[in-house]
Amino acid sequence: MDGRESLSPLNPVPPFAVALFLVILGVEVMFTLGARGLAGGPDAVGWRSAAIQDYGFNSAIMAWMIENRAWPVEHLRRFVSYAFVHGSFTHALFAGALLLAMGKFLSAVFRHWAVLALFLISTVAGAVVYGLVIEGQPWLIGAFPGVYGLIGGFTYVMWLRLGQLGTNQARAFTLIGVLMGLQLVFGLFFGGNGTWVADVAGFAAGFLASFVLSPGGFAKLRARIRHD
């Protein structure tokens, strides 16, 4: 860690996190106004469905690209664009709020560009694993895989600190355990479609990427590899 490690609540939210939040919220406001007939005319009712078709991700798309060994830009962009399309205003607001909270925490430890990289890496990793594991065509949408990647970064920071204090480092995984437990409960009561796979993949990608993206992380990793 370096001098950026200050967890004061006065640490500002990084500009990129604010920008992502505003994009997510802006897209959702557009969908909501269109669905209520307040913008866009009669065709606006279908904006959300059209956006899911055009920017969402599913395993059928992944299978087609692998089978045909073709990687058109219109499909490659889906590995990131799905994060900006949500199923409802509540879905978008909750994801955006977590994005701001995790972005603010991590920006006190990581460089801002590294936090953004964590989000993007986890977003892509979530789509890749989802596309390889989940069968059928349930759409993957929403920023949660990327947000779970930031939670992976948070877990990495807690894991290091608990190690420095000589306490049980497994406690660092409490937050992700609680979140996945809640997902399991909601899935049992309201049904699930396997998107939790993308969330877990995003978390794992964020946690592992933190070993390299944290301040001095690459040098520490290289030194450990050489030592081993």
C-alpha cells in the first residue's frame, strides 16, 4: 500500500464512478420515461427490450462466436455494454449505489485508473464465464458483475489488512458471503436465471486482478514468483 491508503469518509467519489453512475441512471431514466409515454412517442415503450436485444449478452451469442470463429464488433461490445442496461429502475439504482460506494472506498487505496480497470475486467470476465457456463438464452444485463469485481477489490484490501493484523483472513470474505447468501434466498423465493454465475466470476476476477492492480502489486507478485 502507499500514501493513498486513507479511509476517511471525506475521500471524494472518483470522477469515473460518478460518470458511470450518471450513464447508468441516465439510460434508466430514458427507459422509464419511454415506458410511461413521457418521451419518445409510442415506440418508446419498447426501448428497454430493444436495448437488451442490441446490447445485452447471452450464451447463444458466445456459442455462435466460438462455433463460427467470428468476433464481430457488434457482439464484442456486448461484453461491456450489457452492464449499462438494467431490468428496472430499482435494479439500476441499487447497482449504481454500490458502484459509488465501492469506487469511493477503493479510490483511497488504488489509483483511479486501476479501480476503473477492475470494473471493466470484472464486467468482461462475468460475461465470458456466464457465456461458457449457462445454457440457453437468458439475457445477462446490469452492472453487478463489475460491481462484484469492485467488491473483490474490497475483499483483497480487507484480506491484506487482516493478514497484517495476524487475524483470520477468511473474515475478509464475509461481505461476499452475505451477498451470495441473499442472492440464494431471493432465488429460492422469486426464481433465478443463473446470472449469479457472472457475479461470482466478476468477484473472482476483481479479487485476483487486485494482486496486480493494487499499488506495487505487480512488483510484489513478481517478487513472490521469483522467491517461490
